[in-house]
Amino acid sequence: MKPSLKKTGHDICPVKVLLVEGNESKQLEQLRVLKDLGCQVDIASSGLLALDMYDAGYDVIIAGNDLKNVNSVQLTQIIHTHRPNSNVILITTTSFTDIINQVNLARNNNASFH
């Protein structure tokens, strides 16, 4: 009989996460899942707050699309301008076509977008 390996959440996800979400109920739901996986999580409730926080050495940034001041596409653009190898995950109900249109608009408005 093979011994079973029981993984703790920390073994699954030993990463530092910046969760960027403006909706408090979504924050709590996503925080619970990430904590269950053993992630160290900080929360930014807006894109502007996330920009103030992202230099703290996060392994991954998870951003919702319903943000005030700076949306998730703009947030990703700004972060990748300063840290091109940053891992950013967008969680959105926006259609892929709409996101592509937002990215193209951002590219047209800022030549430094990569």
C-alpha cells in the first residue's frame, strides 16, 4: 500500500499575493480561497491603492476588473511598464473582445505599453 501524501495549503501555494478587488464580498470569497491554499494575501480595494502597494515584492497580483480610478487593464499596463516580468492575473466578467479593445486603446494612448 502506497503512503498518501497530505499537502497543506502552504505546500500548494507558498506565495505572496496582492489581491486587487473593489467588491468587499468578492474580496472575502477570494481571500478565503487563497488563505486556504496557504497564500500570504494583502488586499487593495482600488487600482490606485494597488499601485502604491505593488512594489512590496508580490509573487502575483490578482485583479478584478471592477476597480475605481484605475481599471485592471490600466493597472496591468502600469505594472508591466515598471516590472515587465510581473505576474498579473485578471479576474473578470468582461468579454475577451472588450479587454482586447481596452488594451488596444491603452496602447494607442501610451506608446510605452509593452
